Amino acid sequence: MKLGCSTRLLLIIGVPLVVLTIGGLVIGGVVSAIMGREPFAGAPRPEVPPEVIAHLGAIPITNTMITAWLTTIVLVVLFWIATRRMKLVPRGLQNLMEWAVEMLLNFVEGVVGKEKGRRLFPVIATIFLFVFVNAWMGLIPGYSSIVLKETHAGETVLVPLLRPANTDLNVTLALALVSFVFVEYLGIRYQGFFRYVRKFVNLGPLLNGLRQLFTGKLRAGLGGLMMGAIEAFVGFIEALSELVRIVSFTFRLFGNMTAGEILPLLMFFLAPFVVPVFFYSFEMLVGLVQALIFGGLTLAFAAVATTESEHH
Amino acid sequence: MDAEAMKLLGAGLAIGLGGIGPGIGIGILGAGAMNALGRNPEARGPIMMNMIIAIALAEAVAIYAFIVAILLAMVV
């Protein structure tokens, strides 16, 4: 059997890993609860609303807001450094950034084509980069360990100064609204206002049927009325599905990021060693995939909105 | 049953029942991807990519359930 390394090395790495895993389980939450001991690490106490750090006039500054600003700053500085001394043959950071931008551009152009892709690219790429950098910055060890001591009703509580912005429902709602407005704008821009709105408020056939009914053509009028009602209902459903997107966008990102915050901590509580590492790497994948989904779905909806509906 | 027990029961049921649908969905997705891979092994990259995106969409439902369970068990 081929292992790719010597048996000795395998033993040196493998045995401590197994011991640590089992030992972690023993001092972890479940076994400790059965034995009636204190667990190695406490259970996580999730806070759903973001904590208010300071006040700027009447506006409360929350820790998620600080992170959102930090993400923006990091992105701007990163791209500024990368493009400060541009070379024709890129190296180092410039190379990385060019690779990232090129991947995104290819992704966008692959869905909507070259000409439209260039126009949609900035918004899609911004959404992707914001969500992605935000998620991965939150995974930096020690990120949420920077805490402020605050006194609430005589009790001292530790409030993390930094908390991934997408664990705040307001931020994800804002992103979802940006995506929604962007898609609607593109629909109106590419199809014209009336043509685009007709997709949602389609009363033409219904009125037509009514007119036929009143002018005495009973059979055609009833048929037209029937079809018109169906068309109007389809338009209503269409509008509803458009609005539901905001909710699903908001909660998908919020849920994934909040779970990403809690899950490794929960695993740390249950089995302090080895096991959380897998969840940590899983969260890295989740951050990437969620960014891809947010950008990709916006792109897909924009692609639908910019192509004219065929049966009108 | 007191309120605490109901809360914990609700949390367990939320994630347990909420996991069924996404589980089936991800299973079907994986099976479809394997099928596609068997028929067309060269299209590995795009299949993988689309599969991961679709899985994340299905998984989001489980995440909602997880959040509800966490809220029930720890916050409410």
C-alpha cells in the first residue's frame, strides 16, 4: 500500500491527531454534561442584533458597521496598492488582482455575453468582492477577540469590536435592495418602462375581453375575459416572485454567515480539538460560495430582466 | 411539559425536520451531477461549479432551520 509518506511520519502525525480528537470529545460539551463536569469551553452565546459600540450624534455605530467600513477600506487599499505601479507583465499582488478580476469578468461574460457583461460587471464584482472579503476577514483568527468592556445594568459584558457585517440583517437587506434595484433598473433600461412593467401589470387582454363583452360578442368576450384573468394573475405572480427575491437574498446570506459564526464555536464547545478545523475550512468554502451565489443570482436575474420576454 | 422543555423540543424538531428537505435535495443534486459526469467526464469543471451553487441554494433552507433552532435553543 502506498501512503505517500513513511509509516513513521504517519504515526507521528496520526496518533496525536486521533488522541487529540478523542481527548477533545472527552473534555467537550456532551461528555462533560454526562459526567457532570465543566466543559473545556463554554457554549456560544449568539447575539442576533449587532451590538452598538458608539454613537455618532443620534446615529448608533454598531460593530457590523465598523466591519463593513473596514471591508471597504481593505478592498480599496488592496486594489490601490495592486494598481499603484502597473506593469504590462503583472507580478505579485497585481497578478493576483488581475486574476481575480479576470475570473469575475469571464464569469459575467459567460452568462450574459460580451457586450452586456461589460456593463453588468462592476456591480456584480462589487457585490461578490464585498461579501467574499467580508466573510473571509471574519475567519481571521482573533478577529472577534478584540473586545470592549461595557457595563449593562451593573454587569460587565464583553462586546466584540469587530463582527462580520453580513451577520447583520440590515447589511444583507441593503445588499439585497441594491441587487433588486439594479435588476429593475436594467429591466427598464433595456426594455423600456412600459414594456417592462407590462410583464407585471398585464391588464390589456382583460380589458380587451371586457370590451368585446360589452360590444355584444359574448363568446369571444368570455374567452378573452378568461385569458385576460389568467394573464393578469401571471403578472401578479411575476411581481410577487420579484419581491420575494429580496427576502430570500437577505435571509440566505444572513443565515449562512450567522451560522458560519456560530457553527465553529459550537463545534469548539462540543469537541475542542481537530474537529473545528474541518468546520473552519468548511466556512471558508461557504464564504466563497455565498459570495458567488449572491453575485451569480443577481447576474442571472439581470440576464432575465435584460432579455425581452418573447410572447409580447 | 414546561416551557423550557417545549423550547428545546422545538429547536430539535426545527433542525431535524428542516434538514430532511435539503438532504433529499442535495442527494438528488449529487446524483444528477454524478450522472452527468459519467456521461460527459470532460465537463467536470462546469458540472462541479453548477453543482456547488445549486447545493448551496438547497442548503440555504437547512441554514434557515439551523438559525431557527439556534434562536429557539439559545436566544428566545
